[in-house]
Amino acid sequence: MTEENGAGRRRAASPDQKRQPLLVLIGPTAVGKTALSLTLAKEWNAEIISGDSMQVYRGMDIGTAKLPLAEREGIPHHLIDICDPEEPYSAADFQAGARAAIKEIAARGKLPFIVGGTGLYIESLCYDYQFADNGSDEAFRAEQEAYASEHGAEALHAKLAEVDPEAANRLHPNDLRRVIRALEVYHLTGQTFSEQQAGQKKESPYELCIIGLSMDRAVLYRRIEARIDEMLGQGLAEEVKRLLERELPPHAVPMQALGYKELANYLRGQCSYDAAVERLKRDTRRFAKRQLSWFRHMKDIHWFDSGENFHNNLAAIHAIIAGKFHDHLEYHTNQSSIDGGNVQ
């Protein structure tokens, strides 16, 4: 473990120092993270830090499945609605913001709890990634943006697949900003983004307890499609229309996000409504597959099937958390549920 001294340099922590406990809940979209996160947060006296790269943006509520304030059951949620759609937000920004939130939550005697599905964000925090300053080449970025505008996001994604297939497998073609950044890293350094990731030591400064949710793929896909239908009924198209009225540039993050890009194409008259919805469902299924692929490469995850019999797993999840944080049971708000082996 390392910590920062007053000059910002990192030094080794003494062996007798306890690492800060950090609970983490991961899994693909629509797998049931939100409902479980509320249950665990109440049971373990936790505050939730969103690990979703899109929920940071104001005005992107329906398409990001942002939990309304009234439905958060009084549990504080952090790193939600902190940026305007015009503002860039990176994994390094998330890492810094989450670190600050963890310190604040711990200072209040609460358990910090990361919940989300953006693999790079969560892994960079859990394993203390050091983000290299590889510089930038604005002309190169503009060239790639122009290429994507002319030939499509899939064509640009194919360029990445040629030089860095591993990164291409993890990044959705619509994630134009990160696809371009991965190409830019290779352009500037001659080293792929994946090679830089592999070079990380992946040692955590935290006492991690990572719970992963998965589900039979056919069932998950049905849940994804049902969720999209619900979002559309809640007014997703109107939400996208409001973003378009802000005249965001095509390469802005919101315009590349799932649900927003597809419906923006419909609203611009570039495709039919039915075609936009079908593409959104297809792309979201592919996104969920990529999320699982990313998480499967991570270590230290306790996986659980969140299917119809998931209630049978709750006692096991609580037992894992208790076993991991046995020196920190002050977090637990219902000690009898651990001592007696029952979920309240």
C-alpha cells in the first residue's frame, strides 16, 4: 500500500496501517445492481459512489438509468450530476473524484461503496492506476473525428482493432472519445493502450470487497430490451431532443452515448424510429457483453447469478462482506443478521 505525502509524492505505508475498506458492486447494464446496492447500503451503513461514466452528466437521466432522488431511500449518492454535457470527463477525473469521495465518506464513519458498470473507471480506482501523461495531438484527434463523421464510428473502431484488438474488444464503437484516445496513445507513443494497461501493477490501496452480478445471457438480453422500452415510455426521445437543442458537437460525449446517438440519428431524420430503437437494443446487448468481458479480466470478484432465485444469495453476500471487513463491523447496521446468519 502507498499513500501521498505533503508534496504529492507516493510513499509506502507502514505495515500496521489498516487499508480503507471499499465495497464494490459491478455487473453489466440491467443486471440488477441498483436494487442490490440500496439493500447493501442500508445494511452496511454505506454511501454510494456512482461508477458510471454517463451519470456524471446533468440532463442525461432517462438514458443513463439514473436513480431519481426520491427513490434513493435517503442514501447519499456521489459523482452524479456533476458535469454539464459540454464538459469532458475522463477515467482520471473519476479516479480523483472517487478518491476524494471515499475520504469524505470514511471521515463520516460510513462505508464507501462503488456501484457501476464502467470497467476502466472502476478498475483504475480499485487498483490505483497511474495515468501516463502521453500528451495530445489535436490535429490527429480532429482527423479521426472527421474520419468517423465521413465513414462512421464502426470504421474508426475497425482502425483501432487493427493496432489494438484488445482495446477494441473492450470499447464500444459509439465510445468515440475513448476510441480516438486509444488511437492517439498509439500514435504518440508507439505503444498500445492495452500494453499500457497491462503494465499497471494492479495493487490496491484499499481493502477491497468486490461483488459481481451476472445472469443467463438470454434473460439479461430480455431485461435490456424491456428496460429500453421503459426508457422510451419515460420520454428518452424528448431527453435527447433537449440535448440536441443545446447544439452539442457530434463528438461530444452525450452524442456518442448509448440511447442518445441512436435517437439523435432518428431526430435528425437519418433513420426511422423503429430502426433507431432496434439499433439501440442491439448495441446495448453488445455493450453488456463488453462489460462482462472487461470484468472477467479483473481479479478478486465474488460472482453471483442475479436471476430469479437471487434472494437465496443475499445471505452469502452479507457473509462475504462480513468476512472481508471483520475488523470494521462498526459499518454494519444490523449485527444480528450476521451473527444469526439471517438476512433481515
